[in-house]
Amino acid sequence: MSEHSEHIVSAKLYWLIFLSLIVGTVVTAWVATVDLGKYHGIDANTVVALFIATCKASLVVLIFMHVKYTSEKMTKAILLAAIFWLLLLLVLSLTDYSSRYDGSLNPLPSDFTAWLA
């Protein structure tokens, strides 16, 4: 018969992770109100927000999904996947952002509505 072991996590750890997720959400919202500027044409607010989101997702996967208590190889695979996902999001988002002709979220020229009339 195969052995099945369960890891029992204390309620204190769950509350600590919950508070960490709340703090991460508050920090993300606060960072959105502060202009961190651009570094080499890359919006720093986007990078910080995606980094915080990746950290929060890693906490959820590792603790709430009990991946932390599985084999060490599984934990490393999850962390590598999180880093890969962060890099993928950053590359795709910033490629789209940097390809806009004026850097704004409005891809249409300002006189476009006058041209339609």
C-alpha cells in the first residue's frame, strides 16, 4: 500500500500569509498612485506591480496549494515557472507599451475625431 502523508499547516501561518497578501495588495494600490518614472523607456510602475503580483501568486501556490511541502524538485519547478511567467508578462506588456507611437494609452491621434467629422 502506498503511504499518504498530509502536512497540517497551522492557522497562524495562514493568517500570516493572508496579511502578507493584504499588504501586497495595499502596496500595489499605493505604487499605482506614485509615479516611479521610466528607466530606459520602461514604466517602473508596471514592473513593480507585476513583481508584487508574482510574489503574491507564489505565496498562494506554495502555501495554500501545499506545494511547499512536496518534493524539493516540485518547489523549484513552481518558483522557476513563476519567474518565467513574470518575465513573459514583462516582455509582452512592455513590448506593446513601447511600440505605441507616443507612449500613451490612446493609439489614435488627437485630431482623429475632427477627421471623422
